[in-house]
Amino acid sequence: MSVRAATVCLALLAFDAAAAVVRYEVSATSTVSTRSLLPGDVAVGATTDLQLDPMASGSLQWARTLLTLRYAPQLIIREPQLSPRVLPLHHAVITLQHRFTRASLMLSEDASYGVADIGSLRLPAGALPTGVFEVQTLGAVPYVRSASYAVLDGRPTDRFSASLAAAWLVSGDPTGGVDLPLQSGPAGTGTLNFTVNRQLHLITTAQASHARFNTGGEQTIAFLTQGVQWALARPTTLSLSAGVAVARERVVPLVGGPPPGLFFEALPVALAALVTTFELRGTPVELRAGAQLSPFADRFTGLVYERLEARALATSRLTRELTASLSLGTGYAIDLGRAPQAGDSATFTEASLRWDRTAWFALIGTGRAVWTEQPLTTRPGQVLWAITLAAVVRDRDTTAW
């Protein structure tokens, strides 16, 4: 190779190492919904909401580092046909990621502030999309949330991988309301994954969290579980894990609440999950199902109790443009240990159909129903439902220099 050719190659490598890639994405979702009544509504029988969800995100990638900014506010106009009330909720996320030779580090801040729609028809902020809906419904509540994360993933050997995560969490009503008390505290998770072979993984997880409420209550939970993950066949994966959790609660005097005091208890933990793909009359279907028995930290009451959850989600690409999904699940507070909220339950079903007409436009129709019950309170069982139609416009692009 000539000196000139070598110089050109080195220059190209240096340019590639210094090159930056910029990506952006913008979208806007407009949703109209007909639903059952919530606290504060003035309609009779059923009512309507309008919702606007604009989103703008941008990322800058250079070498092994990625910086991402995302702003996705939510604007709900409640009962525009009768007594319009505006519920604005700001939401922003900033994430910095860096890849090392056998590890990666992520720093993230996820923050929300404004007025949130708190209740069984919506999953709480930060929850997994496949989670079970909440039991209690409050309606419009002043709300703040901050989740500051640091996550370190590493693979010291080809068989071992590990993940460490630490966070400081704040959420609740910043005005001092007791219906959704403001809570704050640290949380951490450590996971060790040992690869036995291509089909079998052994996963050990330790997790702990502590929350202090503005009511004076406290809750601390620590988990330790051992799990296995099998690739049973090419389209099927089964995960099982079991362990124990230790809970510490400081219960403060509340009208109608359990006896106050400092309490400790040990509770079982068991999880199972299945992911598989199959064909139904020639149409591919992806099924995700899971069940979980573990202590549950109630953000409304500040109490900890054992909760059994089960959920399933089936998704199918009917055509190139149409995607259908059906999900159902239940969460039930079982009578085990102190069981301060035994019998609390929420059972839901949801069906949706998405039509991606073009790369920049989509329509989404959704129907959702939730049955909630709290037998130890004066709240009777109730059915909440909503039917929504959303229109989505979006654009994205990538450039480099």
C-alpha cells in the first residue's frame, strides 16, 4: 500500500470515528373517547374526552455515545361538550448512553409535572404496557414525577452478564393531598445472568426500594429471586423464578386505616412468563402471558400487601397495514400476611385495531373495560369503560456529518 493510500484510509477512519449522526422524530396524536363517568364529571350516564399528545424527540450519536432528548406533553380536555376542563401534563426524558468494550452505561431523567388522570382506565406513569390496571380511581389530580436512573450493563465473559441499576424516585400530589400522597426514595436492582447453553439461562435478581410519604408513612421492600429461562423451541420462551421478599412498613394513624405501628414480614415471590408465536388460520399471532405473586406497594394508601397478577397479550398482523391486539389481566390482593387490603381487585380487557395507512399516518381504535372492587372500604365494585379513536401523524429523518 502506498503512503498516499494509507493516509487516505487513516483520514477516512478518523472522519468515521468523529462523525455524528442526528435523528429526529415528531408526531401528534389526537384522540376522542367516550367513557364511563369519573370523579368530578358533570354528565349523566357517559361522557366524552378529547386528548392531544404531541411528541418531539432528537438524538445525537457520536462514536459510542448517544444523547437523546424527548418531550411528550399530554393535554386532556375533559367533557368539552358540557363543562370543559383542561388537564395539562408536561413530560420530558433525557438519556445519555455510552458503550464500552464489554459494558454500557445509561444515565436518564424522566420527569412529569402538571395534572394527571389517575385511575383504573390508565396505567400509572412508568408502568409496563402489559401491567394490570389500578384498583383506585381519583380522576384529575395535581401530579409530579421524577425518575433519575443510572444503569450499568456488562458482559465480563461470554457466559456471564450482569446489570446494576440505581434510581431516585419521586411521585404523587405536590400540593400535599392525601388521596395520592407524595412519596420519594431510592431503588436499586442487580441481575446476574449465566448462560448454560443456547436454550437455558439462569437469572439471579436482587431488588430493593424505600419510599417515604408526606403522610409520615414508610415502606421498604427487598426481593431475592432465582429464575430460569428456557428457549423451548425457536418461537417459544418460558421464564420461571421464585424467591422471598422482606417488607418493612411504618403505618401512621389514618381514619378508617389499619392499626398504626412498625411492621416486618416475609412474603413469597413467584413469577412465570411465556412468549410464543403461532399461526391461527394462517395468520401469525404473538402471545405474551405471565403471572406474578409478590408484595405490592400501594401508592394510594402507602401500604404493602401480597398481590397476585395474571395477564396475557395477543398481537397479530392481519395485513400489511392492519394490526390487532387483545389483552386481559387481573390483579388481586390475597389474604396472606398482614393483608391490610385483602380482596382489592382489578380485572380488565382491552382490544385494539391499528391501521398504518402510510409511513406518516395511522388510525387506532381501542375498547377497554375494567372491573374494580375494594371490599374493605365503602367503595362498591364498579365497571369503568372507554372507547377511543386516535389519529396519529408522524415524521422522522436521519442525517450525518
